[in-house]
Amino acid sequence: MTLAARNEPIQPIPASVVMDEAKVALGKQLFFDPRLSKSGFLSCNSCHNLATGGADNLPSSIGHGWHLGPINSPTVLNARYNLAQFWDGRAHDLQDQAGGPVANPGEMASTHADAVKVLTSIPQYVAAFNVVYKKTGITINEVTDAIAAFEETLVTPNARFDQWLKGDDKAITAMEKAGYQLFKDKGCVACHNGVGVGGGSYQKLGMVKPYPDTQTLGRYNVTKKEADKYVFKVPLLRNIELTAPYFHDARTWDLAEAVDIMAEYQLGFKLSRDENAKIVAFLKTLTGDQPAFAFPILPPSTVDTPRPDRH
């Protein structure tokens, strides 16, 4: 029996379709390879752990030399549905984002040139890049392109809410349906909509009441426009129960408290306990099927591979 899809401001996530298996496989190896970092210890997966909702479940990520990052690490899952990457949107797409942490002194602390030097010293990588890109030599452009191709596949379809959107009335409970109705009625859906349930716009944090963190300037750091102070990319709410702590400043580990914070600072009212519980129940229906993956076997280093530097 064909079920009738619902016309709602949130749309279901399509299943991932891999267009270039060789490129995705190469990108997966690079995503997990710590040799792209100066220390040989950190990989993309260190801060965007696919076993924990695509995030690291830390207030801020730990980078080179145990450096604490300045901001909470967002999930990589469903990141393809963001209008831009990073909280301030400074990277216009996944490929642009992939090169940032490699060369950030507080994250992987390498350089693009050194990362390419590592890969060029490993014959299996050289051969894989040659197969995928049909050219000799490796540049950072191919490295970030392959990583982005893998990240494009990291989607989480088939959430119970998506099943309901597709017409299955029994996929979510009456309480969860009530939570979704409140989510719409209270105005949450104005920003948290679309396939990602967010990620499609920038909004000021503290619309009706100043947000406590006045040190992190958000989009202002990119545009230098006064109006963009404290403006951030609206986060995706997919898999939100897996990605605590919440907000760019990791203000709370409690999803119910996060909902109350948004009601207070963005919408200007206080939710009852019952309303809060219903909205939280709805949010938990957004957890989808997590990407099935196995850690890749990485090609061995050679005598020519630059050695890790922990300093």
C-alpha cells in the first residue's frame, strides 16, 4: 500500500546515493587518517566521531597539544544540508571546510603542503588518487574533494518522524505529535525547517533577550558587519539527542534545558513542563539510521613518510 506523504515545513531525508565509490572510499580513508595532523594523532573523526552522532560530545574539541578549541564542534552528519559550514558560515561548502582543521594550529596543526607530502610518500595513496582523479600528483584540492565526497554520504534517513512524514501514522506517538504541533505553533519551525531541520539560515542568538555569551561574535567575524554580531548558522536538529552539549558555547548538556533556553532567548516566553516534555519527545523522533561504517584499513607509511611531531 502506498502511503500519502505529508506536506510539512520539515521534509524527510533521502537515502544516500553514492555516485563515485572509489572517491568516497578514498575520502573515507582520509577522514580517518591521523597522519594528516602534525602529531599523527588527530583525524577528522577525532572531532566528528561517527560512533557518537558525528560530534565529539565535548564542550569544545581537543586539538594539537591538548589545545581546547574556542567553540563546540557541530556534527558532520547531514552536514550536506547546511547552507554553509562552521557556526559562522565561513566555509561555503564541505570541501572548503575540510581544509580548515588540517592547517589550523589549534586543531590538526599541520599545513596543506605537509599533508600532501605525507600522502605523496605513500604509494597506495598515490595510486588511489591517480585512479580517482585521472592525473599524476596530489594537491590539497583533491584531498579536500575526496573528504567532502565521503562526508556527503553521511546522512541519517528513516527517522521515525520521517516515516510519519511519509504517511505512517503509527511511526510516532500522540505525545510526539503534540510536541511537533507545539514546535510549529511556538515558532521553532520558522528557523528549524527543511530536510536538516535547520542549517538553512543565519539567525541572531538572543532575539528577544541578550544571550549570556557576548564574547563569541559569530558571523561578524566573517562579514565585519555590526548587524552580524551574535549571528550564527541555525544548527541542524537531526539526531539532536546524540550530540550534547548544545549551542556553540556548550551551555547545557540537557536537551530539555536547551529547549527552555531557546524559548526564553529566541521566542520570549516560558514553556510549561508539559510543553517542554512534548517538544523534547518530538525532537527525539529526529534520530535517524546512523551511517553503517567500519574503520578503514589505512595504507602503510614508508621510510619517506614525514614523522609525527608532537611539539
